Amino acid sequence: MMWRAAGAALLMGLATTAPARAADGAALFVRCAACHLATGAGVPGAHPQLGAQIPRYARNPAGREYMVTVVSHGLAGAVTVAETSYNGFMPAQNLSDDEVAAVLNYVASTIAAAKPQAKPFTAAEVAAIRARHGNAMAQDSRSLRPDRLAEDGR
């Protein structure tokens, strides 16, 4: 009986000191796919496609700020993506900084297939952006949208 208690205590100690696993962007994207579909193609008129502007946004500081804010605080109001207008609401996602970075990296590199690749988002970058927009609401995200970024990301 004493050995079981000691073994359980040892396992509990190992469990608390094991390194945290990195967030899995593909697994997290499942929640996004409910509206944007598994391919990121979206639903015209209802939910925008993700591949149209994400590559440019991911290569530009203003675009990166917008992307993090949309995932963190949601998006409300009118936007145009690939010449299709949308006027809806995307709720904020309750994700950690690491999870936001992981899902945005997945979207930029896999769903949007950004070429050239954008530098990866990091949890530290996400935390800094969130700190700048701590009290933002979904309607505030739209004002950060960099609609006229050049194709090369500038």
C-alpha cells in the first residue's frame, strides 16, 4: 500500500514538471472550420475565405496586428474579401497566446499557403498585440483592417 502511494506521488511530480506541449494549429483550426470550412474557402456572403488576404496580412506588421485582434476579440461589421461583401459577426476565440500563434501560423502557412512564407507568429508577439488592444471589442477590430496592402505585403 505504501509503495502505491509513493508511486502515485512520483507520477504526480513527473506530470507537473513535464514540458508543456506546443499548441497544434491544425487541431485548433477545427473551431474555425465550422464557419470558414476545413479548406478555408468560406461560404460566399456568409463567412469569408481565408486565403485571399491572409498571405499579405501575415507579412505586414499592421496585418499581423489585425489578425491577432480578430482572433482574440472577434470581428463585427462590413468587410470585403475577394470582391465579396460580408457584414456579420465573428466571436472572439478563447485561446492562449500560444494557441493564437499556432492557429494563425497554420492558417498563413497551410490554409492560405502564403508565398513567400511569413515569419511565424510567436506567443510573445501575440501577447504584445493583445496588451495594446486589451479592451478591444469585435467592432474595434475592423478599424485595424489594412484593406489596401500591396500583394508583396507592404
